[in-house]
Amino acid sequence: MSPTQRERVRDLLDHHGRTYADEAGITLRDKPAPLYQLLTLVTLFSVPISAGVAVAAARELFAAGWRTPEHLLGSTWQQRVDALGRGHYRRYDESTATALQESAEHLRAAWGGDLRRVRDDAEGDADGIQERIARFPRIGPTGAAIFCREVQQVWPSVRPFFDQRAVDGARDAGLPTDVGRLAALVHDDDLARFAAALVRRELT
């Protein structure tokens, strides 16, 4: 890594190196509850709405106590709409309140409420994980890519993962766009933060 690249990477991590999961108040671990919380956040991201609003809405849902699929399914549709509204999640609040219920139901029915089973079923393969996550209500391919970008923090088999938005951010920052070369710029433990930083830079 050239001195110039080293400075760019350090600047990116210093100024933008925070995962969206962390911003939403998720202490991401390889456990069912935080992985479900990440899925919730990704569901909120999967409409044309700002990242800041999606994060604020996620925080409201979690503050209401809906950090597991069981707790979410114990809420009413109106309670979810109201929580999303407190996070200023407008226009999509009613449809998203429904999608969150459908997602929790799908997680329980298809995967026993544990997203680690998705990873295991895909044998840890990032493409396979994306394919399965994309089947959740509302999420689709773009949301599945966001999930993998964030979950690589606790699922080493997904690393290195840079979705198209992160690669575009790397290009604009004058960094390599080849995934292997890009990953070599940071330690493995920083890959999720680095990918998030590239996206955040692209959005500023």
C-alpha cells in the first residue's frame, strides 16, 4: 500500500468507519437476536429512503423492545406504524409494518428463528447467503448485499465482501476496485467498517 493509499484508508476509517448496525444500536454478534436486528435494519434500508431515517426507525423499533422475531410478532401493526413514525419513516411506514411481520414469520417458519441456519445452509458462501436473504419479504438483492456487507463483521466466511456501492466508493476515493486488492488495505477485523466507510463516503 502506497503512503497515499494508506492515508486515504486511515482518513476513511477515522471519519466514516462506523457500520450501520453500530449506528442503529446493534451490538452485532453471532447470536440469533443481534442477527435478527440486522435483518430488521436491512428491511428498513430496502426502500428509497435515507440511511439516517432507516437507522432512526430501527432504533425506535428496538427501543420498543422488538429485538427478536418473537417480540416483533407480539406487537400490533399499529404499534409498529407508530414506532416507524417516531423515526420519521414516512410513506413506507404502513407497508413496512406489514413486511416486518412477514419477515419475522418467514424467519421462524423457514429457519427456526435463527439466521445462523441461513449461513450454515449456504455452507458459509456469500453468494448463497445473499440468495437466501433476498427471499425475505421486502429485502431483495440490494438488501441482501447490505446484509452481507455488515454481517462479515461476525461471519468470517463472508469476507471480504464489498457490494457495488462500496466498490463505487473505492473508485471515487482513488482506491483499487478489485475486491482482493481492496481487502488487503485493512485488517480482516476492519473489513465491515471499511466497506461501510466507502459507502458513507459515496453518500456524502
